[in-house]
Amino acid sequence: MSAQNLKLSFRSYHHETDSHSHRHAQLVLPLAGRLEIEIGGRGGWVHHACAAFVPPGVTHAQSGRGENLFLVVDLDSETLEGAHIEQMAQLIYVPVSPAARRLIEFAETSRHGGQWGEALARNWVPLLFDTLLLDLRRPASRLAGLLAAIEAQLDYAWTTSEMAMRCGISVSQLHQLFQKELAQSPAAYLAARRIGRACEELAWTSESIAEIACRVGYSDQTALTRAMRQATGTTPAAWRRSSHAVAGKP
């Protein structure tokens, strides 16, 4: 992939933008906080474990709340190989592996250290895309598309039947694949991710517990409290107080 005709910018979002499109492709990478985004009618979130790819010409809109920071990579379609666009466009919401996460954090560290510049960016962008695409090509990433969809839509009423359909396999094969790659059932994975996201939201946002509960897939605050007490031994309110105390927040 050529690194010409690219633009990188660090952006924060504090309001909802109108639907729009552009001729270039765009990759939105998480640094801090969360961004709600709809791409071509598919809604989801950009957060620490999930990036978003906007294909050229596709309508999209986004909305940010609270403290957030994202690294946005704008690329002319001519600089991306067709296979790259096709692979990214199939997912839209792209899993951020530990290796990709380190590259994103390197960009943020370089920016703070005053080392981030055009020359560094031109070497960093191809490496990032190669890392993201390599993760998608690995055999263990057979669940990658489904896991990215789950991360982007934790509030969706996921069933094992729909998960299996997303992967193009039977329900029994889905269970076998989850056990092989993640050592847990689909339901257990979904429950763990919902609790994990709720804990992140409680620690880093000031939104109400009821709102967080609905956003991560629980019917109400009571349901989240029950699930958190069972999984962590504490309540959402207690978790928030403890997290704020550790971080020195009021």
C-alpha cells in the first residue's frame, strides 16, 4: 500500500454530526473514550478494542460524548489496494488486536513527545494496515467479524442462531469454535463483554447507571446490578466509587 495522499489527525467529538460522505476512505482509531458512529446504515461504536472503516463514498455520521480522542486516517482510494478496501468494508467495525493497539499507542506517545511528523506517519500507516489485515487473515480470526459486530452492538439482542449465521456455520459448530478459540461458550463471552464494557463506562463516564445498562444490552439498571454482583461481587455504584477513588476523581 502506498502511503501517499494520506492525512492523519487527532480529533475529539463533542456533538452529533450530520450524515455526510467523502471520496476518500477513512479509518477511525480509538485513543480514549468512545464514539457512536453509523456507517452506511450500520450503527456501532469505536472504542479501545474496535476501530471503524468508512469506505469511499459511504454516508456516515458520528456522535461523541464526554472526554474522547481518536486518530483519524484519511486515505485517497487510489492509495489503497482493492483487496484492502474489500476486506475492511466487509467488517466496517474492525477488531483492534494487541499488536495494532500498540501501534496506535505509539502514535499517541510520539505526538505527545513532539516526534510525530509526516515522515513517521508515512511509515506508520502501511504498518498499521498490514497489522490489521494480518490479524483478519489468521485462522484464529474466523470469529473476528462476529466479535467486532458484538463489540459494536452490545445492546443488540444476540442469539446463538444469529451469531452462527454471521459466521456461516451451524450453532453446534459455533459452540465448538468458541470453545476452541476462546475457551468459553458464545453466551459466556457475550455476558463477559457486556460486563466489561459496563465497568469501563462506569469508570470513565458520568452517565447514569440506567443509561449504561441499556447501552450494553441489559433491560434496566436492576438487570445490570444483578449481573455485576454475580460476575464481580459488587454493584455498579460501588464499582464506580472504587474506580473514581483509584483514579483520584471526586
